[in-house]
Amino acid sequence: MNRFFLSFLFLAIPSFLFAQKPSRIELVHADVSEFDNEINPGADRLLGKVVFRHENAIMSCDSAYLYKEANTLEAFGNVHITQGDSLTMTGKHMIYLGDSRLAQMYENVEMRDRDMTLNTERMDYNMETDVAFYTDSAHIYDEGDVLTSRLGYYYSNTRDMYFRKDVVLTNPNFRMTCDTLRYNTVTKTAYFIGPTYIRSEQNLIYCESGWYNTQSQTSLFTGNSYLQSKEQTLRGDTVTYDRIKAVGIGYGNVSVYDSTNKAIIEGDYAEHHEQQDSSFVTGHATMIQIYENDSLFMHGDTLKAVSDPSVVVTDSAGNRKRNLFAWHHVKLFRNDLQGKCDSLVYSYSDSTIRMYTNPALWSGLNQLTADSITIQTANSKIDKMYLVNSSFIVSKVDSVQQAADIDSIRFNQIRGKNMTGFFSDNKLYEILVTGNGQTIYYGKNKQEKNFGVNRADCSDLIIRINENKVQQISLLNEPDGTLYPINELSTRELRLKGFVWMEGERPKTKDDIYIHQE
């Protein structure tokens, strides 16, 4: 029994000997010490340069009441707390609870921790957990950053600050507003949750989650995020921004909207360079040119919009016009026009599309090819088209049901060095051929049946078209033409040099612009 009792006593000793009792508040100095039970029962009244010590904190004030039994004090006038080697807290009135180590500071409260200064009218500071809390609005100053909010927490051991309600972060370069914010005074990084706006002279940033380093001026945004400059808006699932380099990058479902030129560039990855006034997009890259009655859809492996400093052309608001470049597997679709090439330049300054490297266009029933093609637009409509070198226009005479294979299909053809096509209401109505003109055209009788084929060679030609059908061919210089019976010429003789039929590569819908043949 004695051995059992000793064992029990040994196990019980820690609960008696090692249980930590709250330390007592120690009075270090006071010029006057009074006790008047009628004025304040149970309290010592202390006056003149009053100093207390509790744990690792030193507290001073002009006057105070010390409640020894309750281990609390109430301080008045020039209240000052110093904890550790960096944190100080001042105010006009304080209630301090020694057992919980909670300081409740009132009136002109100021907390300083290294580079950070916090001002408010009421703050609770738990010295046990190193957490400060305010509910009466506060201003925080930290090396150029000014933060305000209605309520917040400060964790002095990690130097993290949490803010709620009407949060504003003002930096020399921007002004941020949000509902919830965490800010670390060591890394100078702000983390935000919920609708957040960052405004500066250069741009506006919006997101619903992300972070911003106020020292390096780098940031990351998610949740309906976008970066809006004067004329362009960059959106993406994730957007990063380097304010020093003035570069924004979008990842996933990105788009760049050009408000000046009414164009949208979409893709999987995008960069916007503010100083160069340029953007580029890759990954399923698509440009949508918005017109009043129709839109042009264009795809390429890479799309880039650049402001050309050598061409100072602006709109009525002074915004600079840009050039759009497209590289590799380029295709375009509009209801009245489709095309393909390997590279393309869309110049907003003169409203032209220039196509290079194996370009082809389809307008109605006509296929147009050349070494290079330029489309001139005016008032959102096609005005003229220039085909330069090895120009060729082909249209099918027979329908698919009338011919079993390509070799048996009849084609109207126009070949020449250069061609100019003229449009009205986006319909091709006249073609001027200059240099080495050649034609193969099938004639029809009143019953719309082919009765013969006309082969003609002439230096220059004018072809007039109505409803996508040739109505008249004018041979201008040294004409040489022959009308043959419909079956007299072989298939080989019915193909001009350079003939190629690319109907399979024609985009039939806007979704077809992403399909390409190697």
C-alpha cells in the first residue's frame, strides 16, 4: 500500500508544483502612491512617472489604479507599452488584465513594430498570443504603404496583418480596395480575397483572389481577373503583372480586347507589354474583328498586335492604331469571305489585310490565289482586292452531284500576272487582269446548260460578275480566243497552268479555322 501511495504521489506532484500561476504585475516606480478605499476600493492610486513590469513588457503612464488582488491595472495619460526590442504601443487610456495579459488601449492609439505604424481609437492586444485586434477603423503605415480598414488583426510574431471591411491599400504606384486582405510587413506582400480593384495612372486591375508584392511590384490575380490599360484589356484564368517592367501575362482562357479597333484576341496564353504597346497570344489563338453587321474570325498559331511608332495614325480620341500579325496555319472566316495563308498582317491604319505564303481566298463561288493578296476594306465592307503575281481565280461550273471526281468537274478559270477585284456590298462584281491574261469559261444557253467552252488569251482582261457568275469578259489587248464544243477538249486542256482546287481547305464555319492540313 505504501508503494502504491508513493507512486500516486509522484504522479500527482507536477499538477501541484509545476502548474503555472499568472505572474503578478510589478510596480517599478511611481512618484506618489495612495490608497483610498472610498475613491476606488481595492486599488492603489499611483501618480507621476508610473512604471510597471509584467512578463516581458514594460508599461508607463502619468497615473494609474493598480488592483493587486485582481492583478489588473487601469492607466491614464501618455500610456506607453514596450514589448521585446521592437514593439511599442501608446494611447491615453488602458485597461490591462494581468492574468490573461490582455491590454485594452483607448484614444489616439498607436502601435509600432519595426517599420510598421498602426493608428486607431481602440485596440486590444494579447501579449500572450502576440495578437492585436481593432474594430474602430485603423490606419497602418509601412514604408510608403498606407492601409486602412474598419477592423483587423495584427500578429506581431509573424508580422502578418488581416483586414476586413472597406480595406484600402495606398502605395505610391497604385490604390487597392477590397473587402478582405492579409499583409505581411516583412515580405511587403498583400494577399486578397473577394472583389479587389487596383487603380493606377497606367491601368486598372480587378480580381477576386491573388497577391501583390508592393516592394518588387509583382503580382498574381485569379477569379474573373483582368488588366485594363487605356485602350486594351487583358483577361485570363490567371493574370500576372510586373509593374516595373509594365508586362501583364494571362494564362488559360485569355483574351485581349482592343477598344480602339473593336477587336478581341483570344487564346491559352497572352502577354501585354504596356511600354511597347503590344500584345501577343498563342494556343488556340483567335482574333475577332467586330463589325456592325458581321464579325471576322481569324486563327493562327501566334497572333500579335503592335503599335507601329513609324506610322502615327490615331483615332478622334488620340488612340494609336495598331497592326495585327498572324503566323502559321492562318485561317479567316466571315460569312461573305474565307481565307488561308501562312502569315498575315492586318493594318488598322489603312484597313487592309495582307496575306503571304500560299494565300487563298474564297468569295461566294470563287477561289482566289496568288503569291500575295491584299484586301482593302472601307466602312466595315470589302472595297478592293489585289492579287499580286501568279494570280488565279477558279469557280466550279458543275455541282458535286454532276461530277464523280475532280478530274471530271468543269471549272471556270482566270489566270494572269496581277488582278484587282472590285466589290459592292461585299460581293465581287468586277475583276481587272493585267499581264498574261488567260481564261477558260463555259458558255450556257437559255436553259442554263453548257453548250461550249471558251479559251482566250489576252494581255489585259476585264471580267464582270453578277451573282457570282461571269456575265461578260472583255479582252483588251491582242485578244486570241476560241469557242470549243463542250466535249472537244480533254481534261488536261481544260486546266490552265498553275490550276489547283482547294475546296477541302476552305473553312465553312468559324469553327473550321482551327482545322489545318500539313
